[in-house]
Amino acid sequence: MEKRITLADVAAHAGVSRAAASLVLRGTGRISDQTRDRVLESMRELGYVYHRGAASLRHHRTQTVGLLLPDLSNPFNAEFTNGLESVLTEAGVVTLMVNTFERPQRQARLLEALLERQVDSVVVVPAYGTEELPLQRMQATGVACVLAVRDLGVPDVPFVGVDNIRGGQIAGQHLLDHGCRRLAFLGGLPNLGPRQDRFDGLRRAVASSEEAHLVADVPGPMTALSGQELAEHLLSVEPFPDGVLCHHDQTAFGLMRALRKTGHDVSHGGIRVIGFDDVAEAALWEPPLTSVSASGTQLGRNVADVLLKGTDDPKGPGSRQLLGPSLVVRESCGTHRDE
């Protein structure tokens, strides 16, 4: 029977102590790049396989993170997950992702299932209608928690999101700067925190102008299809809006499709449309969609950084981190990048 290669074998082959080889394996401690490369090369040459199960028993860590998302069909969530996993994978952490379908009860069941699987920490993008999370249960089992995208305002729990008020404000100001005076907000579930903040930002921009008015606020489901359906209500508004901020890009896609079908121009001289999130598809639409960038990929990376820094102290004080949004100008608002 072939002898199993041990960490001591790797250390001897690399000419370092077993403690140094262990630090390289765990990615901790101060190790020179030269030593790290030598140990990793020895691992490859000898065919060393890290026994993660045994390690988790020794250190009471499983190197897994649970990720609860409300809607896997939303492209923003995909970009967020890509950013999160790119950092966690580099650190040797595996992500266990589940879809809550915007249902708080399902979210509670899935969270319990993740805790039973002894994840080290959880990232929660709360489902619509979430009132609380079993934080005491998580803290009692030593599981760290980070809230992302949607803030529940929970003390001592880190939150990473986007400054949605600022995002709504810069979108509204852009519409005003390009001649819009009858503004509307379309989409987003009622009482959803990000929606309320984006609408509040738009409202602040409108309040800064003596000539502008909010002529419509139309909440609704967050899909391209619902954007088409919500557009029917918008088309009946009098006076008809000349600028629309959509809760997110999916809604804007549906709106622009409906406007084209009814003969409305989404360009110079027509209704101006701005989305939110700046997902990859925004640049591919015709006309290309102007959108507030919520930096989904960077948001995911930042959440991963908070997790990796905080897993040694899951009961530590919470922090609140808001990424600054930016407006990516394309043709749907009747302007081009150089304007």
C-alpha cells in the first residue's frame, strides 16, 4: 500500500519546518514569497492532498461560507456572487449558495440547514419581508454573519451595500440637467429598503428644481416582464413623464421594450430612461441603457474581505460600509458618454 504523503514530508522536501509548511497551507502568518513558492512546489511534486475534514476537526473550522440570495435570476446577484467567490476561493474557502426566492420562511429553513452543516459564516442578502435573523443562534455556534445589499439595521452585524440615496440623486440630477421636468420612478417592491432609498434620492434631486415634478411612482415586481407590465400604467399617466428612473436594469429593459412597441422614442427628443445596477446586458440593449453602477462584483469582493477579517471574532462589533455609486452614461437618456 502506497504511503500517504504527510505535511512533514512536504516540509522536509521543501527544506522548511513543519510549522512553516502549515502556515503556507493555512495562508496565515508571515511567510516569504520564496518559502511559500517552495512549499507549494513540493506539495505539487509529492502529490500532497490536504485532508480538510481532519483539519476542520482540529481547528473547528470547515472553510465554508453559506450564501443566501433572494433571486438567482437577477444578473446583479450573479455579479455579486462572482466577486464574493473570487476572493473566498483564493483564500481556500468554499461557498454554499442557496436561493430563498424572496420568501422569509424558506430563508429561515435554509439558514438552519447551513448552520447544521457547520458553515463558518453566512452572507445574507435578506429576502423581501425579512424582519429578523436568528443572530443569537448563530453567535452561540460561533458563526459570523454579514448582511449585504439590503440593510436590516441590525446592531453589531456588519453590512456592506451601496449608497442608494446618492444613486437616485445623481440619476435624477442627470435627467434634470438634460431637460427633464416630469420625472417618474418605476419598479421595486413596496417597502423594500433599496427602493425607498433610490426613490428618496430621486425626490431630493427633483426638490432642488423649481420647475420639476414627480408625476408617477409605480412599484412592482423586479423582472423585465413586470417592467413591461408596469409600463402600461406609466403610459396612462398625465402629464406623461419625460424622464424615468427604474429600480433596476431588469425593469428598465421591460420598460424600453414596451415604449418601443407603443411608438415612443427612447433617445433624443423622447422619453429618457435610466436603470440601476449597470449589469453587463445594459450596454447591449438598443439603445444602450444608461445606468447607475452599483458595482456588484466589487460589492461581493468587499463582503468577502469583511468575512475573512472577521471570522476570528464573529461576535465583534458590526460595521457599515456603503460603496459610492456612479452613473454610466449611454444613449437611453438621450445623451452619449462625451456629453
